[in-house]
Amino acid sequence: MPETLRVTNPATGELVDEIRINTREEIFERLSKGHSAFKQWSKVNAHERSRLLKKWSDRIQENKTDIARVMTLESGKPIKESLGEVDYATSYIEWYAEEAKRIYGRTIPANTESKRIIVTLQPVGLVAAITPWNFSAAMMTRKAAPALAAGCTFVVKPAEETPLTTIKFIELAHEAGIPEDAVQCVNGYGNEVGKLFTDSEYVRKITFTGSTPVGKHLIKNSADTLKHVSMELGGHAPLIIAEDADLGFAVAQTMASKFRNAGQTCICANRVFVHENIAEEFSDKLTKEVSKLTVGNGIEEQTQVGPVINEKGYDKVISQLEDATEKGAKVLCGNQFNANREAGYFYIHPTVLKNVNENMKMMQEETFGPVVPITTFESVEEAVKIANATPFGLAAYFFTNDYRKGTFLHENLNFGIVGWNDGAPSAAHAPFGGMKESGLGREGGIEGIEPYLETKYLSVGGL
């Protein structure tokens, strides 16, 4: 009997489905098929690739309700968020369906009359992707869409916790007319499949969204074959509230940033810095709004905050909360739990802490849970110094209506994505990615297709 992945509902612990793990031989075969299919798919003209991508997007939208339900059952996120993620996922397909027709070369004036210099772009080859559980739809299309648009073939390994959404997306791609060997899915454990991907002579590019330690490991293992790599890795996002900020708006945007998917996003606000003169007022307003949030099973319409994905994630957040309160943090709301290790469900009620300091775990490492730690600052220069004191540089947020402060913060925060009076900056048409140990490359925007292309230079002489 082949080994299987048990997909359970984080809200209840109940079994949703059981997925067969692909054998090494099956994975080798799919990589071989993807490599062979590249010869045909890369020659399909850009307008036809564009048409097929748009048809794929249409098929996903036609099945939106069913997909969102599956996504909620396997990930625990509220159904409204799952519906929104389907739209977000197809926005990448729609964007790169258009970018497929915008892959331009150029002609360079030569330094002699007898030569012509031409630059062209061509797809890198077979792409292997590893995607996370927290955005199983969007993180897949953010990689697959530009790869397919560029003319690459694509194999994806979804997270063990949430393979069902990806499997459905692949099925719909095939229904839309994208060749079966051009876009494929394999299921298994990350460390095993990742090694098969990095070792394969057929794979020319690895793209990964997940933790920084795993990303570093994939980069090292890709070095022997000099694969292209794109990495969207861990974050530790600061959110800075300046003294002149519109507090009502800042609170609403902090809520939007922090509590989406129960705080289990790589760009959610992880450290909140508030000017000391408004810290009490901001904390009171935020606590009042956080206390209103409804925690529960994501499939229920009224739920705003679902469960933490699993026991490991739950234990990490609990450890950070215990560390913070032992070191003097004051709980303003939350710090309540509904967990059943035997049944397999783990809820953490949205929590706000004040009197947080830099010696606490949650100020040094990513939380990935519904917890807001608040600390204060005297000057924006001080806030920037503390915000930058991390090896991570994915996302940062600040709130001010002073253009001088805003310009200073934008120019001095060392993060790849910055929201100025904006807690939700992600968009298919904008480049997404981090600095420092938060990754390599960008996804989204015109920049997002570039990692899937090789540059070729042709010099024609004897004219």
C-alpha cells in the first residue's frame, strides 16, 4: 500500500482527504516529461500561451465557490478570505497572460557598419516549484503563471498540509488546454522532493516560498548544477505609527495586515512601534477592535479568525507569549486558547500586548500567529534603527501624513515591500520580494517574468 498524506481540517481535526505520495520513480518520470514537453511548449507562440492562460483563469473562476471551500477545509482560513484568495490567484494568471505578449528583445547599434547586434529572450526550461500551506492558490499561480507565460514548463510540489487546492488548479489547467506535461503536480515531503528537484539535470530553475533555513538549503543544493533560483522567504515586518498618524485609519490597516489568515502570512505586521505620545490611545483603540473579532471554524460565514495550522505552529506562538509575559509584557486582550492536541485543532484568540521590549522572542523571530506586540519610540530615526535590526527584509509598514517623515521612512527602511498608510500592499502588477535573508528575486509586476527568461546576445558580422 503506497504511503499517503492525511489532509485534515485545522478547525476540527477531521480528515478531509488522503492523498497518495508520489514515488521517486514517478517524480523522476514527471520531471523527464516536463523536460521533454519544454521543446514543444516553448515553441507555442505567445498569443496562444496567453489565450490558454486566460482560459485557465476562467475555469478557476467558474469553480470559485468549490475551490474556496476546499481551501478553507484544508487550511482553516475563513471562507471569505478563501474566496478572496481565488481572485488574487487568478489576478496573477490574467496579468501574465498579457505579459506573455510583452517579452521583447532589442537591437543595439553596433560599433562598426559591418555588424548588427540583437538581444533576444528565451525561457529557461523546466521550472520546479515548492509552495507553502498558507496561500496554496496564490503562491502557486504567482509562480506557474509567469513560468508558463515565458514558455517554461512547470512542476509544483504543494505543502503537505494543503495539496488539494493545487491539485484542483492543475486539473483545471489541463481542462483549459494547457498540455498535461507542461504543468504538473507531485506530492510528497519537502525535504525529499526538494532534493530530487535540486539534483535533477532536467530542472533549470527552482522557485520556493517558505522559511529562510529551507530556502538556504535549496540554494546550496542547486549550486552543483547552477540552477536559477527565486526565493520568497521569511519576514519580520515592522509597523510604525508616527505621532501625526490618523489613528482610526492606522488601527483599521493594522487589523487588515495582522489578522488575515490568523496572522499566518509572511508579510503581516509582526512588530508594532508606536510613538510614545500616542501609544496609550492607539493601544486602546486597537484593543477595542481586536476584541470584536470572531474566532471559529473558517467554513462558518461569521468567522474572522480561524485556527492555527497545526500543533507545531501553535506551540511556537504559545512559547513566544509565555516568554513575553514572563519578561513583563502586559496582556490587553486575548491570550486565550482553545486547543485539543488529541483531536488536532488549535485556536489562539487574537492577542494584544504592550510593554514589549527587544529581549522578547517575538521581537526577534517571526510569530506566524494572531498576536500584536506593541512597543514605543521617541523619534522616527529610533524606530527605523530598531525596525532594521533584523536579518529579514520582506515587508514594512508606516503611518504618517507628513511627507518628510514618509520619505525618510521609505528611503531608510531596508525592506523590499513598503506600505505607506497601506496595510495591504500586495498586487499582481507590483513586484513582491524581500531584501537580506528574506529572499532573492521578485514575483509579480513586469519584474516577475524576468527570472524565467534567459538573455541571448547575437552579433551578426560580415554585412
